Amino acid sequence: MNGNEIAAKDDALFRSIEYTGKNFYYAVGIFVTVIAFAAFLYLGQIISGLGVTGMAQPVSWGFYIVNFVFFIGISHAGTLISAILRLSKAEWRRPITRMAEVITAIVLAIGGLHPILDLGQPGRIWHLATSGRLQSPLLWDVTSITAYFAASTVYLFLPLIPDIAILRDRGTKPRWLYQFLSWGWQGTPKQHKVLNRTINILMIGVIPIAVSVHTVISYIFAMTVQPGWHSTIFGPYFVVGAIFSGIAALLIVMIVFRKVYHLENYLKEIHFSYLSILLLIMSLLWFYFTFCEYLTTHYGNEPDEMRVFFYKFSGDFAPYFWAMILCNFIIPVAILSNKKTRKIKGILFASFTVLIGMWLERLIIVVPSLANPRLGYPTGIYIPSITEWALFAGGIAVFMLGFLLFAKFFPLISVWEIQEGRASSIKEVAHRLRSYLPDELEEDEIKKALH
């Protein structure tokens, strides 16, 4: 089946590219307005300095670092989940891997810029290149994020090439763009072999890179002796939290674009069921790490640690702490462990609460430890300014605009992988079933099961 025949069969996947309504331009206008307002306030920060923010002594880190960890965490929704599903040869992955990979590329770019916002003057980033120390976790962080962004971008682009060639053959505008990006793809068996081999190499390499990114981010905190930060489990704790928030973000994106672009025939109930069960598992795992972290702190009963502990449990940050527990554990477990509520609406609500809860978790990690200095100084106060709120909103708007523009120029679901799955499903399923089931299955039985 050639590219045009595939396109005719899966025309819904190209609808967002070839037909643009007024709602698209309204959405773009709203996002651009939010971004422009954030950029205006950021210009004021460059002129006036970090005094326009709520950060001071002792709370010298605020929204910018909180959002940095939050956005980088969401990036694990894409490449890591996509790579694991590809590696395990999960057939149900085909309609969701591209959305996951797009999330990674966009959110990594947003999150990677937040430390520059925190510098006050962006030109100071040059000092990291000229005076960076190998002993510093900050340098490790920049290196791992740069490697992850490069690998994720390539990992997103390579599976796009066959679909770009379909757009080229359909004569979709701008033709020069698709002609250039298709790299002369003709869909020959040799090209498919090289493409699949390259994707396999990348997916194996990108998994340890993705794990290392959030592990290294945790080192920024754990390598200090600051109360509430100096913990040996911060590495896996951060990785679990990143995957947790990443799955929630992926589910929200899938549900929204399924509704907007009428992709019900591709993103089915089974996809949301599988991902929601994975979200439930991550919620339980997140609670396990959280419980272990605070139990060992309380049992140790060190005075400096206990100041931070009670600041979270019963002090000024108690509402945020218990809201985090509610959003990350109680609500998701209550909804996702029940088949009656584990439907698309329930999954959407649970995913939103997880994103809110994981943002609160980052806030609870950063601010309380800084607000309670080890010396005999009074507890610090942090109230974020409108500049910080605007830049947070601007980051979200950049993500939404980036995803919307990607959907305007490229299919959100991999057309060639869907077609490949259709063509090889019976043969592949038969081979896999025969490889681990004790009894032989006839081809007709497998066909009936699939239908």
C-alpha cells in the first residue's frame, strides 16, 4: 500500500493539518497573548533584576526552580515511556508514542530555560561554560539535559520521516518543508530496515539518559547538607515522580486531542485503561517513597530536620502538603482502582489532580527547607510575585502553543506505524502467542480473537 492509499484510509489523522478552522487561530491568539505578557514582565526582570520576584534571603529559590523540576519531570512522559513500550513490543503503543515524544521535546525546551530565568541576567549562563566545575551537580545537570534533549529530538524526528513523505506525496503545503524533511524517503524495504534499526538503537540508549536526567536534578538538592534535602533516596524518588507526572500529562493531552480532532477510532478505551493502570501503580509507588522519606526523617528526630518536617506537616505549608497527598494519592487511587470510575472522565480528573499534586510536591521540596535556615534566624517568607506567576503561565502557554503547532504541520499519530501494525498484527500476534503458550493456536483462532 503506497503513501496515498494510506492517507486515504487514515484521512482523520491529516485533518488537523489540511483543514484549519477559526478555533485554531483563536487558540493561537490566546497563547501568544499570554506568552507576550510573560515576555514583557521578563524584560522588566532583566532591567530591574530579581528584586521584582518574591525571592529573597533565606528563600533564594522559588517558582523558577520549582517549575524547572516540574517541567523536566513531565518530559519523562515521552521518550522514556515510548522507549519502554517499543522495547517491550506492546502493540497498543502505536497510537500514543508520538504524542508522548512530542511532549518530551517541547517540555524539555521549556524546563531547560527556567534556570536561565532564575539567574536574573541571562548572560550569566556564559559563566557556566567558562568557569564551570566538574564537581558541581549544576554542570552535571546541564550536560544530562542537553544530551536528553538531543536524543529526544532525534528520537521524535526519525519516526516522523515516513509520515512526512506521505504529506509530501499528498501535495500538502508548505511542500518545500515536507520535501526537505522527508530526506528522500520512498518507503523501500532497505529504508525501513535502516529506520527500524536506528530507532531500536536510540530507544535503548535514551532510557538510561532519561533516568539520569532526573537523578542528576535530584543531586542539586541531595548533594547539599540542607535539612529536608540531604537524602539518599532523592534520585529514585525524583525519577518515580517524573514518570508519575509524565503519564498524567500524556493522558490529558491524549484526551483533549482525541476530542478536538475526533481520534476516537485510534485512541480507544483500551489505551486509556492501560495507561491509567500504570498511573495507579506510579501513585502507589510515589506514596511508598514519600512515606519512607518522612518516616526516616521523623524517626531520626534531628532538630534541624524536624523544623522542616513540622513546617510541612502542621506549619505554614501544611495546607500544601496535605493537598499534595490528596492529589497524588487519595484521589487517583480512589478513582483508578474502581472500574466504574476508571473511565475517560475519571481518568482526566485524576490526571489533572496528579499534575497539581506533583507541582505542589516540587514547591514543598524547594521552599520549606530554605525558609528554615539552620542558624538561629527567623523563618523566611516567600510570596511569588506577578512576574513569577506570569512566567509560569507563559511556560504552560508555550507548551500548548508548541503542541498545537506541531499538530498543524504533522500527524499526532504515527500513520506508518498504524499501517504496519494492521499489516503484521495477525502474523506477529500468532508468533508471540506461540512463543510462550503451551498449546498451539491455529491462525483462524487468532483471527477470530482479533476481530
